[in-house]
Amino acid sequence: MQYNLTDGMSGRKGEKYPAWFVEGTAQLAGGGFTTGWNNNLLYYADKLADENDSSQDANISKYLQSYTMAGRPYGHGYLGAAYIGWLANGKGDVSGDNIAAGMNKVFEDLAKGAKLGDTIKKYTGLTEADINARFRSGNVELTEFVRKLAYESKDGAGSVISNSLSDGGAGNKILSGGHSSGAFGIDPGQINVDLTGGGAKIGIQVGAEAGQHIEFELYQMNAEALGLSDMNVKTVDSASDTINSVKNALVYVSNVRSYYGAIQNRLEHTIANLDNVVENTTAAESRIRDTDIAKEMVDYANDQILLQAGQSMLAQANHSSDFILSLLG
């Protein structure tokens, strides 16, 4: 893609393709489920009995409605690109081969100079606006496609250039053992390991029960991962590429910062909830421990009345014999 469609990807000449298409098609190669952007879909996919199980369609549809392709090029861009490939090849099975065959048709036309919008409309019958509208509405067909795509990719990467969607792919994580659902994807003591081979997943226990944890990804942020290791400004074209590389790196860093910011907000919300639980539990324990003075005073008064009544009756019983003798005398 980089060598054959550089002009369209970078915008140096002719039409500049939108970010969702550039990043989405890149993830078709590396895998759209290795970067963390679609982890929610993997969570739902893990709950499915098979790809035809529609029990999570409502959640998947709601997730799709949360963004458009342009609004989330690293997550929904991948889903949109895969959907286009699937439609372009006449639908059928949701498989890497099927999606790749459809995208080949799209790329062949683009390589000949066709406009992206015209090409998508030619092979899918939809415009970019139509596809975004399907995301916003949680379209039934799109939901079913994404469900099957996520299910087939849940143990892999979702790459269409490997033998199967379930294969690791170019962006497969290291250390995490795939999409592990354990309390810790990796040993917390290994956080500072070399991550040059890919990202790692780590989980933080946030509740008192097993399985109550938050998982998040660790991303490579070095120059090589950001695409900045081979920059130069020796020529005009190289300088233009360098500017685009820096711009893309800034977008990548911004997205990762947003991702970690969301994780931080979740942790802060969890801490606030736990603080509230502790406060309520302490208050309840205090009420149980503290004596109810009013109740105890009533009980004490009742006991005193009964005691005095008993003493009076005993005194009267002691004098009854004297009373009887006085009658006899």
C-alpha cells in the first residue's frame, strides 16, 4: 500500500485519502484488533457461542453508533474498510480472503487513478456518507458483519493478509498470550520489559471479587514505532514526507494519550465508588455498634416497674399471715 499508493496516502499529488481509509486499510494488513481500539468488540465476542449468536448485537450496535469512521479512524476506520471489502466482493462469508478480494478490486481502481468515493460507490453501491449513516444508526447488516468479524478475530488480529482472521498478524501482542481474560495479562513485574515486538496487556484488580479488573494496553512510543526513525529533509519530497510523518506521529500520540486518559478516568471513578462503599459500610457498622439510648431507657423503665411491682406483691404476701391471725383472734 505504501509503495503503490503513496500519493493518495500522503496527499503529495492528486487526491488525499481521508485518515479513516489510510489507517483502516493499514490495519487490514496489520490487524484491527491488536491496538486496543476495538477491545469492546472482543469483550462482546468472548460472550458469543458462535458467530451466528446474536445475543450481543444490541451492545455491538450501540458501540458502532458511538463513532463514525472519520471520528475514530483507528477503530471504526478499520471496521469501515473491512466492511467495504466485504461488500465489494459480494458479501458472503466474513473471512480474511473474502475481505481482501474485495479490497483488491478497490485498490486496483485507485492505482489507476480512480477517485476513492467513485470507487467505493462502484463496488458497494454506497457513498462514504451512507456508510457513516449505517454506523450512526447501528445498521443490522453492519452489526452482523462486525459481530462475525470480531468473533473470527477474537483469538488473533483480524488481519486479512494472513491465512485467517484468527492468526496473529503483523501487530500481534507479545507477553499477553493473546486476549487473556485473567486478572493480569502479564506479570506486573514485567512492565518495563522491551516491547519492540508489539504491545502488551496488563490488568489492575479494582474490586473484592475475582474478575473485577480493568485491562489496558501498553503501546510502543519510540521513534521507530511512531515512524520517525528514517526521516530526512534532503529533498523536497523527503521533507514533505517528514512533515507528514511528524503529523501522523502527533495524531498517534494524541490518540494514545486519549486512551490512557479514559483509563485514568475509569480508575478515578472506581476509586470514588470504593470510597463511597467504605463510607457507607463504616456508617452502617457504627449504627449497629452504637447503643440506641431511647430504646434502652424504655427497657430500663419497664424493668424498674416490674421490679417494684414484684417487691410490693412480696411485701403483701409477707403480711397476709398476720392479717389472718388477727381475724382469728
